[in-house]
Amino acid sequence: MCIESKVNLILEKLDICLLKSDCKTIEWIPVSAIANDKGLTPDAVRKQLQNGDFEVDVDFKYNGCRIQVHQGAVGRIQRKRRSSNG
């Protein structure tokens, strides 16, 4: 089998796989849902987004007066632990 026919076979298989898979769109998740999931207040999540290492329109966006978080940035939102060593 020549290289060209192998490449064509691979491309054909790739097309089949892409057609079978469900192409998901980017999900934007409301701050309240993330807060409930992570055990935080919505205000704590908003503060992390606005003061942390998150970019507007990349990691989160404003939908009117509500903030929505990109699904890829949700994992970086975490509960802050306070030190017991005052």
C-alpha cells in the first residue's frame, strides 16, 4: 500500500469518527452554579474571577449583569484556605 492510499484511508477514518462524535459547543456556566458545586458563595467566585488570573472574554464574560464562566476555567476556581497560624 503506497503512502498516498494510507493517508486517504486515515483521512476517511477520521471523517467517520468526526461524524459519529458529538461536537460539543463551548459551555458558559453561571457563577451561581459554580458556587453551589464548589461550596463557595457567588461573591467569592466573582472576586476570584475579577482579582485572580482570569481574563475577561476568555475565562469569563458578562451576560448583561450576570457573569458566566468558561468551562475550561472552572477547574482553576478553588476554595481559599485560611491559615490557622494568624
